[in-house]
Amino acid sequence: MADIKKQPGDEKLAGQVKRLADLVGYQDGAVVSRTIIDKRVGTVTLFAFDEGQGLSEHTAPYDALVYVIDGEAEVTISAKPMRLANGEMVIMPAGEPHALRALGRFKMVLIMIRA
């Protein structure tokens, strides 16, 4: 699993129409992230994973929604693997171990609400 590389987020997005998949780019052998919204009550982050890259198993103190915007990934929640494809989502419950692995190049939106 690669380190996450952050893309610059200097562009102001409020009030603009954008295609989510175009806001984060793929990099060979890497996981790239771009924070779209970062507030005290929650975050919206885009990720682009090169094939075979992922996030190792971990837990989070809040529920998180994963929405696939390009490609396919395997998401494992509490040792239960599931395959997600473009247009599909899953909620990763707070406190449950979860991990992600790109089955090919894959982009997702991660929405975490801290409440």
C-alpha cells in the first residue's frame, strides 16, 4: 500500500459546476487525495488509486460513505469483502475495521460526518 499523495486544492469550487472524477488525477503506483470540503462537522475527500493500491485496515470514530466515481474496488468491512463499481456506494460504520484495494484504477468520494 502506497503513501497518500495530496493534490493541491487552491481552486475555489463553491458555486461552480465540476465533474468530480476530473478533480483528482491518477499517479502510477500511488494513492492521490484531494479535500473538497473540510469542516469541523465533516469532510468530503476525493481519492484516485492506481491499480493494486489501497488503504490498509483501520478504524474511524465516525461513519464514512464511500461512493465510487470511476473503476472498481474491493472494500472490506469487519472481514467481509465486497466489490464496488462505478456508481455504487457503501457506508463503513464507525468503529468497525475496514480496508480498500483498487482492482484497477479507481476513484472514489469519501464523505465523513463527525456527529
